[in-house]
Amino acid sequence: MSKDAVDTAQVAAHPQATQTPADAGDAGYSKDLKARHVNMIAIGGAIGTGLFLGAGGRLHNAGPALALAYLVCGVFAFFVVRALGELVLYRPSSGSFVSYAREFLGEKGAYVAGWMYFLNWSTTGIADITAIALYTHYWSLFTPIPQWVLALIALAVVLAVNLISVKIFGEMEFWFAIVKVATLVGFMLIGIFLLATQHEVGGEKPGLHMITDHGGVFPHGLMPVVLVMQGVIFAYAALELVGVAAGETAEPEKVVPRAVNSIMWRVGLFYVGSVVLLALLLPGSVYSADESPFVTVLSKIGVPAAGDVMNLVVLTAAMSSLNSGLYSTGRILRSMAMAGSAPKFTRVMSRSQVPYGGILLTCGICVLGVGLNYLMPSKAFEIVLNVASLGIISTWVIIMICHVIFVRRAKAGLVTRPHFRLWGSPVTEIATIAFLLACLGMMWNDPEVGRKTLLLIPVIAVMLVAGWFGVRRRVGRNADEELAELRK
């Protein structure tokens, strides 16, 4: 139990109390992230390699109905971020959902939330450095360099950026997001022009007949659309970064609602809009998992160096994801370390107010990924991507559970809900949780990778239980010390 839990207990004991719990892990941070940084972090979280690269294979498998899959998953992703945004305005914290889990679920809840999120980002980091190495090999200049060497170089560069200051991180994410947005807007303008002028794409004129003449919206039936849902959910991973970043911005009450509300139309425009355009320009069967769908279209109309440009963009998206992973896990681990459920060294801060202990721990796991790239370069990406999906789904489920308890306490008069709220509680949260768990269950239909990933759940559960028995005494001592401080 931390100071959060102690304060919450005091509020419960004294219903008239109005004290807001404070997370000890929030002390010492700068407030250097500006509104433009947070807005672009929100955009960057919504746009990544899941669209730039992953949409090709999904369009091939699911057809135009992929747009519907992105829309449905986008709605539930928005519910998660909206719920987190409400919790952020109630109490901004760099510990984000781990801090809220501590308050509403206790230390065990915070422990599970934190380490599952660490699992998500550490494995995502391995996927990112693997992707960066693969994308760099696209250019013949880098082909002679081993994949693991390129992965190590990418990790070193992003680590250096994260260790300097949060302002540098914010600037890097800002420009990464600018590149991604500019690329998507440019492609959509080209796509709309091709449609409007009926310019031939790959020898055929684009239009609605590209869908109706090739099997309709569901060319392969409903099941392929259902099966891609898990991958689509992973494409939206990192949206929760808005909650972590709010702890290092001066005016979260102004910045967060604007950033969260903008996520919905961005999802509709960039994900759904671009997939609809892709479906109208070429049949789904033309796209493949081996090539960005945007490169497929541009190469069909003879755009020079289309592959080079898009490869640079997906490289940027992977660097952005790695950058975000190191940033967020550093803050989450520090919040946990202050409560005793993470190693002590992850609580240390640099002179530039960066929690470098947690960042280095995540980086250490990513170094194992460099080894994975050395041993199994062809399978590294696929292995870690599926493990990461377990982490992101569990994180989002915990956010929604915390929000249900928060609303319940607000109705009891123990806490006050901000004006910025998630609608329809508790139905919205229950529906979102059910959907996320269903996406997890769908992985069983993939015997090659998905089923093996699900079989890891008992292994992860055993590791979490063993870890809890290893830290519970330290957590208890920390809680006793904080309680003693409060009673002075």
C-alpha cells in the first residue's frame, strides 16, 4: 500500500474529506511538455506501423471490411482514452493508470497493471528495433550490416534522446508525428485526385466497382474480419500515452480534453478514410503483408521512389514507438518503485528530471531483443508482437475497471468527477472490457502464433504471483512508513 491507498482509506473513513490522493512517484518531474507536444503524442499514438505497414496484409485477408474493423476497434479505443482522460483530470499523474490502479484496486492491482504494461512496451520495443533493422535493410547501402547491429544502433540513438530531457522527447515525438500526418494527408489527396479524375491505377479505373466486382465488402466472409481485430487493437496501442504525458504538462485540464477528443476524428479520418481509399483504388487481393499498401498504390501509378519515401515513413513510425515505450515505462516503473513493487534503482532521477533507472531497465530487455535478432532474425518480429498484445489488452481492461470503481465512488460522494467524462457508465466500460477479452479469445483461432501466445498467460500469471511474493514485504514497509509520516 502506498500513500495513494492510505489517503483513499482516509477519505473512505471520513466521507466529508476532500483531499485528493497524491502519488509519491509524481515528485521531481518538470512540466516541460507543451500543448503541441501532447497533441502530437496523441496523434503519434493513433498512427503507427499498424496502418503504414500492417494494413496491406489485413486488406488482403479481410477486404474492404477492414475499414469497419478499424472503426469498431477505434470506438472502443476512444472509450478507453476517454475514461483515462477523466481520471487524469481528477488527478494528473505520471504514474497514470498504475497510480489509479493503486488507488482503486490496491497495491496488487497496481503491481499487475505496471508489470503487464512493462511487458507490453518492452516486447514492443523489441518489435520496434527489429522493424527498424528490417526497414533499414531495404536500402542496399545498409544490407551488408547485420540486422542485430542496426537494431542496437537504433536502440542507442533513442535511448540517448530519452535520457537528455522530457522536452527533447516531446520535440522528437512532435516531428515524428508531423512526418506521419503529412504522409497520410499527402497520400489521401493523391487518392482523392485519382478517384475524381478516374486516373488508371494498375491498368484499371478506380471507383466503387473495385469493391462490388471483387467479392463486395466481405469478399472472404465475416471470419477473416473477426480474426484481424486483435491486430487492429494492437495498431491503436500507445493511445494511453496521453495519460502518462499529462503528468509533465503545466495545464493538463486544458490540454488533455482537447487531445483526447481529437483522437476520434483522427481515427475516422486517417484509419477508416485511408483504408476506404485503398479499397476504392485497387482490389484487396492486390495488397500484401510484404509491402506497405501505400507503396503498392503509388508504384502502380508510377510515382518514382515511392518505396523509398514510404520506407522512411515506416522507419519513423517504428522509431516513434520505441521512443514512446522508453518514455512511458520509465515513468510507470518509477511510480511502482516509490511504492516498493519495482526495483529500487528505477526510482532514481537525473539532474534533468528524467527517471533514467526505469528507462535503462526497459532498454536492457530490448538488448535481449538484439540477441533475438541475432539468433532468429526472421521470426523475432512475429514472436514479440503477439506477446505485446497481451500487455496492451490487460492495460486497457485495467483502465476500464478503475474507471468503473471511480464512478461508483463518485456516486457515493467519496470523490468528485470532473466535467470531462466518459458517457454511459458502467455500460460503456463493461462493453469495452467484453470486446477486449473477445479479441483476446480470437487469438485461439490462429494455431500458428495466437494459440501459443494465449498459452503463455498461465506462465505470465505464475511469474506475477512469484514476483508479488518477492516484493510484498517491501511494499508493506513502504506503506507503513508513509502512514507514519501522515500521522505526524
